[in-house]
Amino acid sequence: LKMLLELVNDMSSINGTLQSNHTLQYLELSPYKVNDTDLIRQQIENALEINCEYENNPAAARKEKVIQTQLNSLKRSELCHQLGIGQRKAVLFSEIKPIHLP
């Protein structure tokens, strides 16, 4: 699941999120496994919903994903922990105002 989340919303950096897939709208995930986390599944589903909502505007999808995941410091911190991404990056980018995004 971590690899699927990286595909639709790469949390490693803002640039990673901007370069994620913004056209994929549907994935059929297998039933829960013991080591699955609800948070990762939820984030995959959220990313796919954003892709659907902005299907004709990938730039808006990119921006929305950055706003929802990179700039939300609490969500970012929890996802970083689940994905094994360093917390230092989470703090560094969490205070950027959405108006400064491309």
C-alpha cells in the first residue's frame, strides 16, 4: 500500500507530491491485511478522489494534494511516521502558505 500511496501522492517532498500521478481515478484494493494501516488506505482513497474531482485540471489536483497533505502538519507528521519518511521534512514545509504554490 505504501507504494500505491507514493504513486498517487508522493509524501517525500512537495516536489514529489507535485510529480505524483494526478490522472489515476480508480484502484481496486484487496481486502485488509493484518499489517495494513487505515491511514494509508484513507490517503490513497483521498488522492483518488482529488484526481476524480479535478480530472480535467491536473494542476489544480497537484495543488489540492499539496494543501491537504504537505501543508497540514498534523496529517503530514502522522503519514511520515507510517511511511518511514523523516520528520524534519514535515516541519520544514508545513508552514508554506498555499498562495506560494505553483
